[in-house]
Amino acid sequence: MIDLTASVNSIRGIGEKKAQAFAKLGVFSLYDLLSYFPARYEDRTQFCPIASAPIGEGVCIRALVADMPRLVRVRRGMELVKFRAVDESGSVDITFFNQNYVKDYLSRGDCVCLYGKLEQNGNRRSMVNPAYEKEDRPRGVTGCILPVYRMNASLNQRTIRDAVRQGLDECADQLPDYLPEELRARNRLCQARYAYENIHFPPDFEALAIARRRLVFEELFVLACALGTMRAERTRESGLRMERKDLSAFYAALPFTPTGAQRRAIEEAAADMTGGFVMNRLVQGDVGSGKTLVAAALCWLCRENGFVSAFMAPTEILAEQHYATLSSLLAPFGMRVGRLTGSMSAKEKREAKAALAAGYYDLVIGTHALFSEDVAYTRLGLIVTDEQHRFGVRQRSALIGKGEKPHVLVMSATPIPRTLALMIYGDLDVSIIDELPPGRRKVDTFAVDESYRQRLYGFVRKLAGEGRQIFVVCPKVEDDEEQEENKLKSAEEHAKTLATVFPELRVACVHGRMKAKDKDAAMAAFVRGETDILVATTVIEVGVDVPNAALMIIENAERFGLSQLHQLRGRVGRGRHKSWCILISDNTSEDVRARLSIMEKTNDGFRIAEEDLRLRGPGDFFGSRQHGLPEMHVADLGADTQVLKTAQEEAKALLAADPQLQLPEHEALRERIGMLFQNNTDSFN
């Protein structure tokens, strides 16, 4: 008997070459193979009469081969096999390209089952390169629910399906069941063997739903348990115990009154820092909700206890903005605030590093330069990272390694539904600032098409004439990028166009392919008011604060997710001026219009995030798969939120009863979590 740990090439028909192709898909062992779930399914269960079968859709037909398949040589390298198939309702012309073996396999009078798209040409119907099998020799490509797998150039669907079928026949009885029996029964979940069989080869959609629900629950439950054990480890890890301080002294010195949500987040984080354990907390709030004040309060608390804080920002310009803001907020307390960024001169860097090593600064603000090897800290007590998903896990770990178990505060202006935030940030406690400071202006948003272009240009002239500045965001950098999608606006070409349209205005361009120094210079010039219109890609999505910017124009808005559009919109409306966001799209799809109308109706980032999660799944929050979350094999965090909540509740209850999973009935689960950590070392925060 073949073991689940055996290499995939122990399957008949899988040699070294195909094994290497499977390896590129992350499939090495038979367990990997059985866990390689279909990406989608084709419903081939229903057979249609030829005459009434829909045109242009995948359809199964059962017909008689009416004449001998004939070979037609069109030219060198191009051969066709043609024949006519008939049923009681009509006939269809069948053509196969470069599959001359079909003429030897099929004969006149054979009853054949075909699956493909029907085309209509006058009164004649035709089908090209259909999947086929003789009715008396089924291969499982018609009359069934067909699994469709992600594949690469070296593998085809049939190879993957046959390999999975063999793997199930050999090893299905060895599949471990990670769910405790009582939990499985309570949640009415099927057994592992049934789930794996029916996720790959379901006889009907009910069996598929039962199998999928079990596997989704298992995947989310195992992940929730893994994150729970990691959180418990951190909670048990003793950290710098700080003394509680009267925060009213801090609040009294502020030039404004903090919101209730800000005070709540500060109190929660302060309780962590004074609790004797290492703080790992995420402060999540919409654009302009005042997360920086929370960081300022904790830096103050840190200084009051004789410790130093480090604040890491993803870009130099954002670091400079935080330096200005925090210096102003903390000046009344006599706190010494320093900065350390890559663009500083060698002399400035030397002086800043010497001051840090000597313990001169109470707070240092910078970019990745903060965790350079030659940077030493004296009594580092708190690390604040802004827009955590912009940093790799190793970067954050490198900074943490500069101190003796410092407390960690993560800030994010990307609103994420709470259930998803708990998964993405796993081991972090979450504080949500769901209240905007008074006086924050609503940004009016309109979705329009190209017919509004000239009116929009008139509006740009009006605002620029009043001294306001304008952002224009394009989905790509250059015109030669994504040639098949040449209707997309490119930042570089659109900047040239706008410079021609508005010769009296100063137009600049910024994008991610520019050198960091040039990009920062262009951004800084816009911040200083030396540019009227800044054309950009999404590099301006996070953090840039330009109070004078009053208009955000987003070209090809359908190309962006709702959360990304919301982040971009957050670049305007940050000052005292009335601001607008214009979403331009000629896409007439109902889904696109519905998505863009959500942006018109609400400025609530969390509501938008919920819609985004429902419509597009979690990947969109970060443009690509986010840090901190292993890849989901079957669960869809957008669609499976109810299962996620149940799985999290069950994981919490199980870990409360057996925190380290030491009970015999939890042995398989403990081993599975170990595998998860081993395979995703860089994914977990």
C-alpha cells in the first residue's frame, strides 16, 4: 500500500518530468495531491437535444456518429478530423484540430457523448474540439460534475484528474481526521474520507456542498487554532512591565479633544504595556480617524517609564510627515524626537545613530533604516509600525530584535472586517477606531464615463484657479505595459496629455518604477504646493498628507477594488477645503456600476471593506496576497464568513479546555498545526 507521504511519482503514469511539473504547483506528496482541490467545476450532468441546445454555452449532447470521420489536411502542421453527429432532434458538424487519432477511435454508428460550445452558422450547427467519450466506455468527461484544476504548461486536466483518482483509490483510508469527533458531530460535518472523495469527484451538487463545508471548516478551524496557540505563546511571554501613568496629563496638553474611540484604543494598549506581557496590538482606523494620536500617547507612556520608542513608516515622505506631526504633539512634554531615513546625509545618519546609542532620543521616526545592522538602541521599549502590510515579516522581526522584548503597536488605515483582521493579523489584539474626529469633511464622490471629460477638465481649471491641487490616478505606468489592454490610461502618457490640455498648470508624474529619490522629490514638491496636478499610480495610496488637495480623479476606476478606491479617496479632504473624488469608467457591466455606486453612497471604510470582501475576496485589501495569512486551499474568506465565525468560536473553546493540545484526541490536530507553521514560516506575523 502506498503511504500518504510518498512522492507523487509513485502514482502510475507520473514520471520524473511530471513530478517536477506537480512540484511547481506545490504538490510533492500524495497528501499534497489529495489536498490540491479543484479551482472550479463544470456542470456536465445534463444532456440536451442538438436542436434545442443553447448556442455559445458549454453543453453535453448524446449523438450517433452519422458518417466515417475523415482526415482533411489543410496545410503542413494543420490537420482536421470531421464528421457529422445526429440525434432525434437534428445534426451537428464536429471538427477536431490536429487530433487525427480521433478518426481511428470513432466509427460510423458509434454512440458518442460530447461536451463543448455549439456554434450556429445559418441553419447548420457545429462544435469544435469537444471533449468526447463513447457511451459504452465512459472516461468521466460527460454526464458528470467535472473538477477543473489550476495547472501549468506541463500538465493537463486529464493528467491531474487521473492522478487524483489513483491517489484517492490508494490512500483515502489513510486520510487523518483533524477534527475531534464531538466537534464534528456538533457541527454536522462529514468525515474526512467522504469530504476528499466528493470535493474531487462529486456525484451531485449536494455531495459537493457537504464536502466543501467540511473542508472549509477544517481549514479555518486549523488556522484559528494555530493563531490561537501563537497568541497564547505571546501572552505567556513576559515583557517589559511599565507602570500605569495618569493619561489625563497627556490629554490636557493636546490642542484638541480626543474622540471616545481614540481614548478606548489608548487605554487598551496602555493596559497591555502595563500588564507584564509583550504587547502585540493592531490599531485599525479609517483614513483621518486619528491613529497617530494613539501612537503619540504610547510613546509618551514609554518615555514616562524611561524607555525609547521607534516609529517605522513605509516611505520617506510618510516618515517626514509623522516626524512633523509627532514632534508637534509631543513638544509640550519636552520629548526629544529624532529621525533616521535613507536619504539623510552620511553625517546626519552618523549623528542620529550616535544619539540613539547614547539614549538621547525619546522617540526616533524613520523607514527601514531603523533596523540597519549598525543601529543600536538604549532601552527600546516600544515599536510602532505604520501600514504593517507594507513590511515583510523579517523586517518587523529585525526591528524587534533591537530590544529586549519591546512592545509592538501596528497601525493600519486599511479598513478590514474584524473577522478577517483577526485572521490576517492572527496573534495581534485588535483595537478599532470607528469614529472620525469632529470637523472631518465628507468627500463627495461621483462615478462618470468619458462623456463627462470636458466638464471635468473645466472643474479642474476652476479648482486650480482657486489655488487647490489635484491628484489623478492611473492603473498602469506606461503605454506599452499590458498591450492587450491598451485602453487603460498610463500615468506617463496621461501626464503628457494633461500638460498639453493645461499648459498654464504645473503637471508632474510619479510611479513605482521611479527611483525612490526621484519619487520622494516629486511627492515632496506636490506637498509643498509646487505642482498643481500630480498624475500617479497607486504609489500615493498610503499616507501622503496634502491638506490643499481637493480633487481626486481615478481613471479606469473599474480596475481597482473598493478598499483601494477608498484609500485613494482618502488622499483628499484632509484640509479645510471642500473636496471631491471622481471615478471615471466606461465599463457598463452591472457589477462594475454596482461597485462604483457603493463609493458614491458611503465614506465609511468599514462598510466598504465588508462589501469588498463579499464581492472580491480578501486579496484585494492589499493588491496581492497579504502578509500574515497562509494561502487558502478551499476556503473563501469573502463568502465563508459564517463558517469562519463558527470555526473561530470552536477553536477558542477547544484551546480554553486544552491550551497546548496535549490531550490524545487532539494529537492529529497538533501535528497539523505543526505542519502549517513549518510550511508557512514567512506568512505568519
